[in-house]
Amino acid sequence: MVKEEYRYLEKAIELENREEISSSYKIKSYEDKLKLMKSKEIPQKSIVDVLNHFFSENDDITKKTKDSISKVIYSQKDRIIITITNLGQDIIWKRDKLIYAYGWFFFVSKPKQKSKKTKKDKKRKEPKKEEKTISKENFKFGDRTIPLKEKENMRSLYHTKEYFQYLKLINSSNIPQRTIKDVLNDLLFENEDIPLKEKNSIGKIIYYQKERVIVVKSLIGDMMYEQLKRLVKKYGWYFYITGVPVGESNISEAIDKIDKRFDSNFFNEISVSNGARKEKIRVTIYPIVLKPNHNCHILGIGNLNILLDCGISEPEDTENSEKKEPKEDVEQLENREVTEINEDSKNEREYKRPDDFKHIEDYLQNLPQLIVEAEQKESISENGLQIQSFMPKIDAVFISHSHFDHISGLKKLISQNPDLPIFCSRITLDLFLLRDSNYLKQENSDEIEEEEYRNIVKNVIYVENGDKIEFKDKECFLSFFHAGHMPGALMILAKVNDFRFLYTGDYTYYDITPFAGTKRFLEQISRPIDYLLIDGTAAQEEYGNVSDQFHSLILFMEQKAEYEDNVLIGADPSSLAISFMLIFWRYFRKLQLRKGYTKRPNIYVDMMVRKNIQVINHRYEYIYGPISRLIKGKANPFNSIKFRWFDRNDLEFLRKKNNIIISHPPDLSYGLIRNIINIVGRNPHNLVFLAGAIHEQPGMDLISGGKEIEFSETWKAPFRAFLINTFMPQLKIKLHADKIQLAEMIKVLEPKEVCFFHQSAKRLIDVVEYVKELGVEKVSLPKKRKLLILN
């Protein structure tokens, strides 16, 4: 390690030369860019030439950023330059340009804060005393009753940096501590600085006499927090202002009341073969539908036929135009004809569609002939495999997740097959009903009234990550693994003797807060995989490092919070919307706790996002990642005072500043988000980001540079806000795996054959060659309604 300095204007920047950089700096994007530099043979300039040009001539990096750099660490061997700065966002944005210009990877790191105490100085921690409730009572405020609790041994959650600052103020100024009743009487009845609406939003009060802390649980607390210093000085108490619980999930509770028809042992006595020990059990795949926004295959395992997802269309019902299907915000791969429906029916579209169910019937009626044709094509001897000697049927359906293109035909399928077992996770079942507009129309939300929905719930066999469904035949089973993508999503593995088939459904390899990707679960899967049926939605794209994308977005958020402007994020309500909410909440909370940041924005979500959050809150033990531990540990971020929800009758907050608003859908094609962008979009200081795939109007016009939003013939609005999608089109945050994630899956699973779904053949030409270069023996695309024998 060699230390020197570099002179920039009048400033001396510490320069440190290391033989090798630690692995903590060698992030995924570094590894990718290192490969790029080698493949493109980008020359590596000397560190002196790089620094001279970077600081003196490079106009891509602002002077403000250059001035903020306090230290530069570099390693010639690793081709990495680490800039120590509190800014640096433009270095991240221009990283590719810098790589091509200098042949070095630029990493941005913030200065380390010096610890006040060394490890030796720290005292040994005493065992924590358990928090106890001393008394309970109700405090009357007008016609409302506020629960009031006194507790002792205050939990560590409330021991914030801000608390100790105010406690120091109380002690140094000898501020007397008024009684709790005096405080509440004055605060609620006499104090005119706090609006009545804010007082009425208080749901619960807890106080700790010894620690001098009053915990106020309220839906709104802006003015209380603004007046916090005055309240502390007046009453001699510190006020910890937090939110009210997000609420219970009515759908989850209603589902839990219904007894299941099957359990996980139902298939234990069912044989997939004809009983002959030496008989080879045939494994087949039959794609029912491959068109955009639809997905369904039949997996044949000997005598059994398992439907892999049920994203199939019913015939168009011209007599009953009120029956509509909810539409998922997914990548649309080809042009499709849609007919706009009533705006008030949320997330719905009606298609001019054929009857895909007839293809299931065709498969069952013609299966013996299909097998013979497939055998002739593959030159397979009939003596080697079992012959179908009975009328086949669909024996079960696996639902990978709750998006429309995977569940659209489930209700009709169960109405036609009322005793058909369904494999899915608890969260997938909850979100299926939550996304069904017809179910949401029923009057009583505490019960599932319609028989068809009750049948679906009864027929579900719950499966979660690592669960296994075993058959009578030894070495034949189904197992399930976490798929990322969205809450509750699963992959299914079918093991038939020595043959392994894996269907991914829609997946993401890397973790995206708060949902874990497939990465940490793939080691549970026995390898190699003989046939991998994998999501190809974004297999031809390359997003870059997910963490970098979120970091870039957060820098925009922080800038807007600094100027107290508003931000609108359009996102899918059951996945990305929740990720955005938690990532923004965590980032700004850390700023507040560690640096005393005072401009923390409020985060508003619409009611559909809230309902999805309620499901996650109810099923938290089945969510993989830190959110599960936070909810279990009573540090639930969904209960934060900075997290709020709104409906059509409560849009007053749009007149206020410094809000992050998260709503759906991202293409602005229906719903309340139109009312919001009509206000937010008019202000050039506000910011808008439409996350995910945009394939509907008016979102398509906006990302194409449009300056006006046309909601209908009679409703148009100017758009002047700052749109990230056009300013930084490379910033893509999607919950479908890209080319890099595909490569990681293949490296771990070692598949002998890879077959894609969810994507057109012409878009996968380059991907097919890429996968072959990774060492896969055979890469194919499914052929619609063509039976393929896999073993």
C-alpha cells in the first residue's frame, strides 16, 4: 500500500495505491464491466493520465462532484478506481463512458464516519429487561376513545439518536415533566398548533414515565413532528410519532376460515406408472397457448397430467359484457387487440379471444395419438415406454404466481373440474382473489360467498419453498422453490426417477427488496436439470446491476426531497410498488436516524397497494427476506408514520409538498393514477417514473416524449414534470430476469436442454446462441400444441 497525494486546484486529494482491492468493492457490475473491458480490448491508461484528464478536462463530471472527492484509492492490477465522496451520482451515471475513456472501473464510496468509542471502551451490555405493561385505560377525546397504556423498560426501537438529543435538552434545561393527563388534555383540547384532523387520526398512545417518552400512533403526524421541539420544551416529554397498523387482510382471513379438501399427502397413494418396476415413465410437455399475456402447458408424467399455470382465454361472451378479466402489467411481446372498458372497473381489459379450453379437451381426447406421433418423430420404440390404456384427465394444476397471464382461466377450469387439486402458495391464493374484480364486488369482505371461489380455496394444496409432493412410485415427486418475481411466486421441479424437469414460471435471480430471488434457493435443487422450461420475457435484455438502478433512482428521490417537490411512481401493486415503498422508507429513515435529516418525505400508496401489503403483513412468515424478520420483531415498516394510503375521496395531500406517491398501473391506462398525474404532472419541478413495461396509452406517449396526456376525447392535461424514463432511458427496474440473470441460472442448474416461454422466437435468436455458448447441449422454443417427449 503506497500513499501519496494528487493536487487539484488548491486542494490536495489523498491518493492510495493498493496491490489488490478487497472483495467488498468487486460488485456484480464490476465483474461485468471487467469482462467488457477485456472483450472490447479497452486500453488501460496510466493513473496519472486518468486523474489529469478526469479533473481537468472531463465535462461529464460536474465540478461540484470533483470538489467533493476527498480521496482516491486505485489498483492497477484490478483496474478499479475508488472515489471517496459524499456525492458521485454522476460518476455512477457516466460509468460506461469513463470505462471506454480510461479503461478503469469507477466505484463511488462515501467517507467512513469515525467511531466515537473503540471496542475496548465499550461496556459489556447488560441483559435486556423485558418490556412490561403497567396500566391500561381509555382517554376520551370528543366522541372518540383513544387507548392509553403505560409501560416500563422501553424497547430499543425508541432509543433513537433524536430521542437522546431531546433527552439532553430536557435535562440540561431542567424542563419539568408534566403528568400524562395534563399533557394529553393540553395537547388535544388546548393546543391549537396541531390541526384537529391530525388529533383525530391518533389511534393509540403508549408512555414510558422513567424514559420520558410518549409514543403516539397516528395516521397523520406532520404538524406534531414539525412542532416537536416546542412540545418537548412545553411538556418535558419526548414524542415518538409513529404510524397506525396497516390493517388486517380480509381476504386472507376469509380464506383461512375454509377447510381444505386435500392435504399434502393426497398424492402419496397415486401412481404415475402402470405398476411395472422396470417400466420407463414417460415425461412429456404440451404447450396449450403461447400468445402474449397467456401461459399454459401440460406436463405429462406417466399417467398423470399436470397443468403448468392456467393463463388461458375463455371464449368472448357477447351476451354478458360485464364479465371482465383483470390485466397484469407484464412485458407485452407482440401486438394484440384490446378493447377499452369502463374506467371504474380497476385493472381490467376485455379481449376478442378464442376458447383456449378446447385445446385442453383436444389434448385429453387425442393423447394416445399424440404420443404415437411424437414417438415416430423421435424414433422411440413403444416397448421402452408405457402405452396409454385409459381415458386421460387433468390431475392437478400448478399456479406459479397470481399475475393475470398465469391465472386468467383458473375460475372456469375449477367450475368445469370442481374436484381438481391446485398447487400454489398461500400468498398466491390470496393475491389471486385480490386481483379478481368480480370477487371484489361481493358485499361481505369477511366471507367468500360465491361457490366457485370457495371451490378454488377448498381445492388448494398449499406448497411453499422446499415442500415436496410424493407419489406412490419411489423416486418420483414434485418439489417447489422460491422464484422471486413477486410475493408467493414458485418454481416446480418434477423428478421422475433420474430425469429432472424444472419450470421456473416468471422469476428473478437476484434479491429485490423485500423479496428474495432464486439465487439463495438453487442449491436446494438436485442437478443437473435435464429439461429447463424458463421465462424468456426479458432474456434478450440487459438491465445492469439492480442495486445500481435503485441507487440511481434514490438519488433522484433525495434531490426532490431536498427541494420538497413531489414524486409519482407508477408500478405494479403487488410487487414493484411494495419494493419501492420499502426501499425509499429505509433509505430516508437511515438518513434521519444517522444524520439528523429533516426533509424525510411521506410515502403514499393507493388502496390496492395497501391491500397487497395487508396480505404480506398477514403471511409474513412465508415472505423470504428481511421484511419477515422486521414484522416478526415488531419493527414493521408498514406501520411507519411516513407510510400512508389514500383513496378517491382523500386526495387533499396532493396540494402539499415533499411526497412520494406510488400508484398503479404504470402505463396510466385506468384508475386513480390518472387523477394524480393530472396534478403532479403539471409542475415542472415534480418528478415522474413509470416502472415496468409500458405498452398502453397514455404511458406510451409520455415515454416517447409527449407533452400532453390524453385520457379521453374530452380529458387532456399538459405534462411538464421531469420524466426519468426519457431523461435516463437506461434506468430499467423490472421483475423479469434479464440476460445476466439467465446466465446465472444456467451456470447453477447445469441444464442439458433449455426451452423458453413468454417470448417470440425472433427475439430469442441471439439468446439461443448465447445459451449454447454457456455449454447447453440443446436450446429450443416450444411449439404450440405439439407434444414433445422429454425422456
